[in-house]
Amino acid sequence: MNKKYTVLIVLIVLIVGGFAAWKMNSTMPAKVAVASGHPEWPPIMYQNGDVIDGAGPALVKKIFADLNIPVSFPAEGAWDQVQAKAKTGEVDVLVAAYKTDARLEYMDYSEAYTVDPIALFVAKGKEFTFTKWDDLLTKHGVAMTGDSYGQEFDTYSAEKLNFTHVATTEEALALVASGKADYFIYSLYAGNVMLKNTKHTDQYQALPKTVADESFYITISKKSPLVKYMPQINAEIQKYKADGTIDALVAQYNAQLH
């Protein structure tokens, strides 16, 4: 065969093969990001069947759609288990988390997108005066395993307060009802939803003063390839804060749960 034709055939094979490979790769679906969150923190995030639902997932879904990133929202267990999976990179994204020193070691944080007041829930008839953190020095509290209440309060409570840690809100309320705990520290919004849905509003209430007002952030595991998108995620958060979308999502899920 003429050498010129041999070279031409080889070039054609390479071009056709390269195009076929490019077409196959371009049509292959991108890896689906795994986003998860706390199973009991409504209206921001909560378990609904096998998925995490709420305003946080709804916001992440909108942002990732704008960035053309497919994402799923599987329920990955208790909050401490979810955080452990973010640490290993098994979970790419947490839809909402407070900022703490420990978490900063293995996750990158977005800009804050909403504020979450932290309250003390007590049995009705067993209210006590609470105006400052030191008022809790003689009390025994209950908290959920893996929960944070902001770096400042976490540090203070670890050094000075007495807590029992449990896995669920149901266990926490049982300790308060029995008198084994004086208060349950929890999100004001999530706690009110929980009391309403479990028909416990006649048994428990939040003390008037909150412990702190903490911000929620979207976080990305440092082991996830999605960390490179944080600037775009921040731009999306700014957009959705400015146009009222985030406030509307929080109000929407709060109304649904009440």
C-alpha cells in the first residue's frame, strides 16, 4: 500500500477514535455530589424518609442547579455520623452547620446564609431564671450527641457546665420530664416545630432568653473536589439573600411543618 495512504488511514482512525471517546465522555453523567445534614433540625434540615429535607437542602439544590452540579440528599445517620462522613469525604456537603474550630479542620465554610437562635427548653412549671450563661452553673443540661452551639458556648460549656448527651430529641425530653435534666439545649425554631409535631406544647417551653444566635453555613469537605466551587457558592448565597429567596425558603418549610 502506498505509504501516503497508510498515513492518511492512520490519521482518520485516530481522529474518529478520539471523537468517539470525546463524545462518550461528554455525555457521561458527572459524579453526583452527596449532601447531607442533621436529621432533627427543622425547618433547616430534617430526615424525611431516606433523604434530608428542609430549607437547607432546598437552597443547596438551587445553588448546585445553577452551577450544573448534580446532587443527592441521602440521610446519613445521626449528626455525629454525618460529620464523620464529611471528615472522610464520603459526604461532600453539609447543607447547614455552625462554625467551630474542630469542623474548620476538615471542612471549608461558605458565607453565612441564615441565623438560628439557640434556646433552653424546660418542663412547664419548672422554669428558672436565665439571663447569663453562669446561671446554668448549678443546673444539669441535656444535649444531642454531636451538636454544637457555637464555638464560644461550646468552649464555655465544656469547661463549666454539666451535660448528658443523647441521640434523639425524644430521649432529651424524657430526661427533662423525669427531672434528671433541668433543660434541653436546642435550636429555638427546631424545638418549637418538634413540640408542635409531637403535641408536647403543653408540657415544655423555651425560656425567654436565648443562649446564642448562631449562623448557618454550607460546608464542603476538604477531601471533596467541590471545594473549588466555594467562590461560586458564595456568590449564589449573596444573590439569594439579596432577593429574599433564603428567607422565603425558611418561611416555607417552617409553615409546612406547623
